[in-house]
Amino acid sequence: MNPWLLTYDGCDPADEGLREALTTLGNGYFATRGAVPETRADGVRYPGTYVAGCYDRLVSQVAGRPVENEDLVNVPNWLPLTFRADGGDWFAPGNAEVLDCRHTLDMRQGILTRLLRIRDSGGRITRLEQHRLVSMDDPHLAALTMTVVPENWSGLLEIRSELDGRVTNSGVARYRGLADRHLVPVSAHAAGEVIELLTRTATSRVEIAIAARTALTGGRCRTGVEEDRVTDDRAIEVAAGDEVLVEKIVALYTSRDRAIAESAAAARAAVVRAGCFHDLLRRHVRAWERLWSRAHVVAEDSEVQRILNLYVFHLLQTASPHVTELDAGLPARGLHGEAYRGHVFWDDLFVFPFLAPRFPEVTRALLRYRWRRLPEARWAARAAGYTGAMFPWQSGGDGREETPRLHFNPRSGHWPPDNSRLQRHVGLAVAHNVWQHYEATKDSSFLAGFGGELLLEIARFFASLTTREGERYVIRGVMGPDEYHDGYPGRTEPGLDNNAYTNVMTAWLMRRVLDMIGLVGAEGMSAEEIDRFTGMAGRMRVDFHDGVISQFEGYAELEELDWAAYRRRYGDIRRLDRILEAEGDSPNRYKASKQADVLMLFHLLGEKGLGEIMTDLGYGWNTETAVRTVDYYLARTCHGSTLSAVVHAGVLAHVRPGASQPFLVEALNSDVKDLQGGTTAEGVHLGAMAGVAGLFKRSAVTAGDVTR
């Protein structure tokens, strides 16, 4: 087995969404799902192309109220390329018998290959070979070739190449019914070998220009222009056994791009100058060679190696060095689909440990995305009555809070409140990323500049969020990483008090700010501020019960869940929150977590680092307490997030090595086998992918483990 190839044999509609997501091609600037080029969105297949940082807002009616959502826009589809044989039907899914089908993703070179044999309604058999790339050399270019071989027929072969602006953001079933038409047609043109389509996003007014040049030697040309669609038809006489090569070269620009006068002119010039497919391929392969020389992670087992290659491949396609020229964050689901609306959460916390030592220029650029949104974060803090910078749980175009007020439960059909904006710990994740970048680079000028500004403004926010009660500093009314708990039973106001993860990481943050002062000085800080930071570093409150860290104050009073009963009744209980809400209940009543919360402290700080902070805070801490805490929450977590298996695998590798293997296997399989049951088709889980790659200095897994 070649660990650089991901192969799909046959055409199974049930797996098509997963295959499209996992065979997405991208370069950090834009990415295109691995949809077949002759299809439109049809409920099974979903062509999608997404440009980093290109967002748009629309208003929908939800539960009788207007709700505004911002989405990473599905831009016009550049893929369409199909054929028809001797006056028959244009080939499209469902109108021909598929005799053979194979898709192969070459992860080393970034190429998607498709081999296909079909028989149409007239009995004509045609063989196709397609190769696709999204250039890692030039981030604005993509290309597709198709070789057509008529096996048992002769006559007129017609080829249709198209740019389609009729697309919508409809790739996530639970969002359907909401406003999804982000593209406004501007113009469409055809001139010579080039067809062009210009659209604009509805409210953010970003222009998106795509130009395509289709080549068929000896073919006659006819173009068709509509408001939101432009076609290029070619025709050529063929005999059985002939091989006809078609090339489609595409350029994509937006009005957000640098060093252009106008997006349509830039796309037109780029596609004319691009050269042929093989020219693009040669430069593209060299670019991937350079990336892999910096990013390759080695495993002993070939199947494990293949999965690791796949996960690093998708990470690099979203966070390649091309992002250094962009103003874009790291979407939790990559540029691979529309889940989470393309928003930026805390997932880069799991990505930075992998990227920072290998691609510090990329992590610096991702931190610039946060820094450029400091004014919005400062405003959000002031509006809420705080100082410093309060970063949003969900971020998109301008850094405002994008978390919806309601979220849909497909099990019940209800729209319960979404209080996850109370996860103030997202700011702690940004601060941790700042320190990860500094640790990887030892660049003191970064701390003296925008990196230190981020760290200080986040510290100021947490200092204002904290109050002193007696000898301890406390934080009230927040949520931790475990999204199953957003409040207390019987309390109307959402939020939890003294979440251990938030409080301990706040102490960690204050220690880092004091370290920064030692490195680059205390310019702009008052003595009173420094005293506050120093006090918080050593006096944050952490609650305990039964000899373990309490996830939050009052956790001990919650009820135990009958785990066995719920597993018997429902089988998969990863989404226990939806199950309980549909029953008229709430996870707030139970000692049951969606994902690692307290254990995140072990993941980020290590047992030794956590022990040092707990000791400095004045709490008794030893190995027995650590093991007892890990075991306690291990028994009360249902792993409703792909990140949970990553965290548990890493923590247990140190605390209970023999218990880590099942979680490592689950983390490996999370996306490649879509263990969350359909979520990967809507976009990969970048945090989990990067987290898995980071685990493989710690553990060894075999193909037998992975396939169980």
C-alpha cells in the first residue's frame, strides 16, 4: 500500500460527501471540494470552492425572529467540464451506467485523479481520465484535464466547459431553509479561448472574478453567456479508440487581493499567461516537495502513515505559507465545507504546536488576523463592562461575535439558546498561541511588538473579568471547553462560576505576562496593573471535590448520569446534549461532559506544568491527585467533539499509557472514517487532524488497531 495515496473505488452515494471533503484540493488562498466536475449540488454531491477570509452576511427568520449569520462564501463553481457522445445526453450523474470508477488523491503531489468508464443510453462506452490541481505554486490558479476515449463508437464528441455562479451556501443540512444566496451576478464574458464570470457578495460587496481557458486541439468553439453562467462548448469528430485531451486552466481573484488594479482584469491576465497544465503541474509539485520537507511526520505502520499524511496534507492546504499574504484566520473546518459557517474558533490552539516550529511565518500571520481585530475585541470588552480585549468565541470577517443566539437540534426540531459565546477562554487560547509562537522563534521583537500587545490586552480583560473574594480571585458567569454545561440547574442566568480550566489558564497567562515583562520591559503598564497580574498568578480559585479538581464551582452537587441506560437506549451518545434536550432534560443537571475540560489543563501544561501552577496557587498536588482527576473525568465524558479523543490520547499516554491506545485509534479515524456520523462531509476537523499529527512522537499504532 502506498501511504501517499487515498483511493476510492466505485461510486457510493452514501460516501460521496465524505470523499469530496477528504479529496479537497487547496493552497491556503482557496480550496475546492473533490466533487465530480459534471455535477451541480443535488443532495448527494456538493461542489464547493471557498476563498480564505471571504465572508458575507445574510438575515434569516428563525423561530419567528430575524437572525443575521455570516458565512464563508461558496464562490462560483469553476469545475464544470463534461461531454456528450454523438448527439446524446450531456454526461451528468444518473444519466449513464457507471462501469468502473476510481478516485485517487496523491497527497505527495497534491493531485486528484479520476478514472471512469460509462455506458450511455445508446450503448456507447466512453472512458475518461481526469487530473486536477489547485496550484500550491501560484495561489490564484487551478487546472483540470480530461482525456476522453470513445471505446465502441465514432462520431461527434462535444465538450462543455462552464463557470457557474448559480451556487448557494447549502452544504449543511441543518442550515437549509436559512438565507443562503450570497452571490450577486455582475457580468459574464466570452472572448477567444477565455470565459469570465464576475460576481459580488451580497452585503460585504467583495468582487469574485474567475476566468477559464479551455483547450481542445482541433475542436470547434461555441460560447454561451448568461447573467450568472458562461459556457464554452467544443466539438470534434472522433473514431473509436481515439484519445482526446481537454485542458481547463482557471484563475480566481477577489477585490480583497493585493497588487491588482481590478479583479476581473487580474483573473483574465493570469489565465492567459498561465501556460499549459504540465507547466502548472511541474511548479505545483515542486512547491509541495518544499512543504513536505518541512512538515512530514513519520509513523512505523503504513496505514497509520497514510492517515497522518492525509491529515497534514489538509492542514497545509488550509494553512500554507500563502496565508502570510492574507488577512484570514484558521477556520475550524478548513476550507473544505460550510460547517460552523467557516468561522474561526479556538481550534488553532491544537494547530500551533504543529505549525509553529515548522512554519513560524504561518503562525505569525494567523496571529496577525487576531491582532487586526483588537479594536473590535476592545470594543466588545468595553460594551460588556470590562477592559482589555474580549475575543469572540466565533470569529469571521471583522472580529465581532458571530456565535448565534439559537442553535438547531435536529433530534427534537427545537431551537434552544446557544450560550457558547460565554467561552471567554478563547482569549486564553489566543494568548497560548502567542506564547507558542514565541517559544518556537525566541523572537523578542515579536513580544515587544504586536505579540506582546495581544498578550497584554487579553491579560487586562481577564484581570477585569476577575473579582477578589477573600484571599482568592474568582471568575463568574463563563463556560469552559465542555459545551454541555452552560449554566446551573434552576438558575435562569447562563454561565458557570470558577471553571477550573479558565481559572488555571488565567493564572498561567499572568505568569507569561510577568515573563514578558522580564524579557522586554513593562512599557505601557502601571505598577497597579503589574501588582494585579502578580496577585492573580498566585491566588486564582480552584475548587475540589472527592480529591479531584472540580470542573467548576458546584459541580459536586450535580447528579450522576446513568451512562449504561443511555447507551442501551441510544447506542451512540456523543451528542448527549441533543438527546437530553429532546427528552425535555438538560446536561446541566449531570456530571457528564461533551469533551475534555479539566483534562485540557494536562494537555496544554503537562502534568508537571499543571503541578507547578497548582502548587504556586497554594493547593496540595501530587501524582495521585493527577491520576485520580484524570480517571474521574475519563469515566464522565462522552467525547462529542473530535478534539476530545486527541486530548485523552495525549494525557493518558503520560498518566496511564496502557489506556491511551483506544483514544489514539479513535483520533486517527475521526475524519478518515467520519466517526462523528456525517460531520466530516461538511468540513474536516483541522484541530483534531493537527492534534493527531502531534501525538505520534508519543505512541505507536498498527494498521490492525486502526481498522478494528
